[in-house]
Amino acid sequence: MKKALSIFTLLLLMAATMQAQEKKPDWMRWHYLSEAEMYDTSRGMNFVETDPPTGTPRFVAEFEPMQGVMIRYPLGIPTSLVAQLSNNCMVYCIVSTSQQNQAQNSFQSAGVNMSNVTFVNAPTDSYWVRDYGPWYIFEDREPAIVDNVYNRPRPNDDNISGVFANFWQIPMYGMNLQHTGGNMMEDGRGHGVSDDLVLNENNHNETNVRNKMRDYLGIDPYHITIDPQGDYIAHVDCWGKYLAPDKILIAQLPQSNPRYQYYEQVAEYFETTNCCWGYPYHVYRVQEPGGYTLAPYTNSLILNKTVYVPMGSNSTYNNDAIAVYQEAMPGYTIVGVNGGSAGWENTDALHCRTRGVMDFHMLFVDHRNVLHGEQEWQDSIPVVSKFIAYSGANLKQDSLLVYYSIDGGTYQTAHMTATGNPDEYVGYIKGYQGESEIDYYVFGADESGHRYTQPVFADLDPHHFTMAAHEPPMPQGELVITPDTLWFTQMGQERQFNIINETNEAVTIIDVVPEAPSFNLWDNTFPYTLQPGETLVVTINFQSAPGKDTYIPYEILVQTTLGDRIVMGMVLNTSLDSGFVIVGAPVLEFNDPGDSPQQACMQNRFFGSQIPVKVLSVTENGTDYLSFEPHGTLPYTVGPADYFYLDVYVNAMVKGYEVTTFTVQTDQNDCTYSVAINEDLLSVTELSAEAKLYPNPTTGQFTVEGANVAKVEVYNLVGQKIHEAEGQVVNIDAANWHKGIYLVNIIEQNGAVVAKKLVVK
């Protein structure tokens, strides 16, 4: 029994030992901390907290212009990559004094461009410069560094922010948060992302974390997600990456992987969360096989217009990852980089071992109110952007532009002008229609030679919006055609009618189409755009011989953007009927007061019967526009084959427009005439000699004056009174009125009303 117990006890001890061994950290895998460091609780021994910046901080994004990149020697990246980086920008290599010659010889042997290498002497503990390197910001227009409590017990690494603050001679602010660069990504416009490691390492005081990130870095909102990897390192750059302010790359695992749902949860969060430009992020997915297959694709380095992507152990996944970057970042050079002797790991690759240094003199284009989706109709739509030249150089005023394309057409440019707010400019997109699809981007340049666009992809991936459907409002006022009937009594005869635009908008005369082929248009080319207040004279020529019996009506179709209008063309035929008949046109036309009187002629054609005709009276039918003077005293006898003449006068002071008729009554039969009076003659009277209106047309102020003037009233063409003033001299400012025709009533002291048309250009 004791022997059995001893064996059982031994088995328990062995199981406990094995369990302890299973719980022991995988030091080789968790390379970020040595075993001694795992139990070292000291952090930030040399950290000094300061007040936050007094100016406005802006945490610059990785995809913004970079003057250089930081690395550490001994290297964590291949020297061949150092050579590539040295041809892109400056390489700032942190190296101890004792190892600088060794680093220099190694670089020269690898073909590094040594003119683009600067050695910064300082001791370090590791090559993970992403985690402990300085966080570069702009405080208003000046560069600065924000330091935090490095979440590793590595005092030399923790000192590097101070080393570079001294190297650049720029301020450094101490933010009392335990944090790490690998768990931070920012969009350069105030949005940032970390996973919940930042809460775990700061006593889960979320309010304090958010306040610090806002005050020191300008990060608000701050997206704190779960760690989908569920790994010790818990760094965001191991599973995600900002590619642009509205684009995020997130790894994707096979559905069979137990962590699959957590990656999808994070992806869904960003797919339903608005970016800084007001619409949900575009989420790009890069496939990773999971397990022990190397695939560190999100751990890339964006450096100016090049993306260096660490390659994994599977060529198919490598090629697919490159393709995803190419799709998401058009115009960029995508370079696959092997780890070489240093080697990559899924939780530690190229991004972890490098850190960009922002261009202290960059030009920042900050167009925040990005147009997207469907925009409410406007005749022109403003694009507002700030341009901040951190170099201090002047902006090139002729190079602040909005480039835009309507419905896939050629890009046009709109120059931007200052709004009066600091650094703010506006340009206008015009010329679109309802439901137009519009692409655009903003471009700027300064006198130091710096240039930038938003989006950075320019026309390869511009901002995009749709203009809402739009039915143009009908112009106010009328399109007047006068006269509306043309009378033709012989071949080759010409008649004219006027098209007068009395609206407040331009109207296009599309075409004039006569029904009869014998009508010809002279001296007109259509379409023709008629501006407000403008008159177009249309000449019609009749080319056929008249027929017999009566007048034949034909329509002349006037097609316009306000709808179709009809002018009647009346062609006279020769009449052989007997009786008392009208000779010549049965319509009398009055176009101005000088036309009065018009003569009407009738003939007694009772030839065979020799019946005399007695003219009894002349009566106007329903109006009082006319007066008559017969050639002879009524009743008047007209013998066979004789003629009766009648002079007809029109009262020019009558307002309004209406075709009227009059009848000549006889003891045999009646003759009825139509009278067509020009609209302008009847609707507008001349001013009395004492009253004046000037200038007319006007582009701004006009004056009405006269000794007998008591009051002036101005009406638009829909009958609304828009202005009223009293006095013998009245000055009226029409600068803000719509262009078009207005009716000015001048009321004299005796109560008489004189009307005048005013044209405002």
C-alpha cells in the first residue's frame, strides 16, 4: 500500500512538473522580453512627466511626408533594406560610439548611400525602435516630441526620445502613460487606434488614457479595440494598419482558425465606424494562414510613396498580400522584403524595427469636410481646405487648386481663394447636372517646393460624390412673342415677329419651324441663347403665290427651353365672291404710334345686280381701343364696283394687350376686321416730358426724377411689388436684383400713372 501511494505521489509530482513546464513562457517566441525582464517590474525609470503642449498638437501619420527613417545598429533588418531606404530618404542610425565604424563598414559593403546616413550615438538595449522611438508631433507649426513610459524595463531604449529631442533641438513633452509604438496607429487628423493593451497597462483607467491621448497628441476619437491575436505582444501593427485616413488594412484568418471571429469583429467595427472624413472606413483584408506559417504582412513600413512589405514563407500568400497593397494604394511602389539573416516573425517584422521621421517642413493639405455620398443640389459646390506650410514659406497662390471631373470627363481646375479664416481657402466645383458623378482632389504647393494632395492618390483614387437630381426652376417672368400672327398677301412678302426675354434667366430658342414649306427663315441661326431683357427679331419670308377663296392659317412653331410657342402665319387667297367684301388684309397691324391711322378698304361687288350698298355704322366689338374716321358721312352709299375707305386709330395709352375687332355694318352684309396691336405699344406708355428714368438698362443704381413725380413703384414680372419710394428725385439701388425686366410705375402728382420697362443687366 505504501508502495502504491509512493508511486501515485510520484506521478502527481511528475504531472505538476510537466504542467509547470507547459506554463513556462516561451522565451524564444516571446522575444520582446528576456526571462529576467519578465520579472522586472521597473518601467520608465528616467521618465519625466510634463504639462501637455499649450499649442494644438497634431500626431503625424506614417503615410505623410517623411524626411527620414530611424533604425538601430546592431540591425534587426537586412543591410540590403538599409540600402533601399537610403535611396528613399535620410537614414538615422542609432549606434553606440564603439560600434559606429563597424556599422559604417557594413553599410558601405552593402551599397548603402552613405550621403543619406546620419549616425546618432546612443546606447540601446534592443532594435525595436518602433516601440521606444520618439512620437513626432507638430505643436501648431513647430515640431516636437511626445515621450511616454516605455512598457519595457530597458532604460537605454527608454532614453531615446530625449536623445532625439536634443539631436533636433525641439521640445519634448512627457505623457504619463505606459505605452508602446507598436500598439499605436494614427491618421494625422486626430483619429488613433490601439488595442486594449493600453488599458491593461494603465490600471484600466480609460478616462485618464483618453484624456492624455487628447491633450498630448490631439487624438480624439481614440479607437480602443480588442486584441484579435490573443497573443502576448498585443500590438496593433501585428494585425492592422492605417493606409490612408479612410483606409485600414486588417489581417484575415481562415474560418477554421479559433481566432477567426475576433479578427472579423475588429473588421466589422471599422466597416461601421466613420473615418475622419465622415463615412465608414474602407477595410482591406490581407490573408494570413495562421499557425506557424510566416505571414507578417500588416507589419509593413510606409515611407513616402513606397511601401516595404515583409514577406512570409508562402509565395502564394506573399503575392496576394502585394496585390492587396497595390489595390489599396494606387500610385505607390510596393516592395516585398525578405527578412534575411535577421528574420521576420508574425509578431515582429519590418515595422517593429523601423520608425519614420516626419518632414518638419512638409505642406499639409487638410480638407476635412469631404464631399461624399449624395449632395443636396447647389448651382456650385464649395470645397474648403486648410493649407499649412510648416516650412514657413509662402503658399503659391496660383497653385492652390481643386481638380475635378464630372461624369468621367477630363479633369478641370478651380482656383482656391482665401476665406478670411486662418490658412483656409475655398474653390468651387461647377458645371454639373442633376445626378452627375463627380471625382475631385485638392492640390497645394508652397514657395519652398513642397507639394501635397488630398487624397494622396490624387486622380487614381479621388474623393467622390453624386449630385442630387435637379429640375431647374422655371424663370420668373414671361417669354413674349409679338405679334403672334403674321399676314401674307403676296409672294415674296416678309414679315417679322419679336421674341422678347422678360424673364430673369437666359432662355434658349432651340429652333423656329414653319408648318408650310413655303415659309423661309432669314438671318437666324438656331439654337440661340436669349439673355434677360434681350429681343430676337425673326424674319419670315413667304415664297409661294396666294391661292383662292380665303386666308389659310399655318403654324410657325417656336421651340424654346421654356416650352413651345405658336406664331400663326395667315396666307391670303384671292376672293371672287360677290357682295360687300374686304379688299386686302382683314387684319390691321399697329406697331407704334406713328403707324396710325391704318386704312380699311371695302368694295361693292354686286356687279351683276347693280345693288348699291349703304354703310350704316362702324362698331368696335367689346373694347374701346379704337376710333374711326370714314371717308364720307354715314350713312354712306357705295355704288357697284365702288370702294369705301375707313381710317382706324388706336389709343396708345391703353394698358394691357388684347387683339380686338370692329364691324362695318351695311344694309346688305357686315364686314368684320381684326386689329393686331403690338404689345409694347399698349403695355408701356412714354414718360411725360418732365419725368426721366436713367440709366436704362442699368447694372446697379438708377434714378427717376421729375417736377411732377410723386411716387415710384417697381414690380417684377410676376406682379410683386419689390420697391416703393416717394419724392421728385428717387435713387434706387438694383445691384442685388435678379437680371431681367421690371415694370416701373411713375405716379405723378395729378394721379396719372406712367409705366416704363426697366432692364437690369
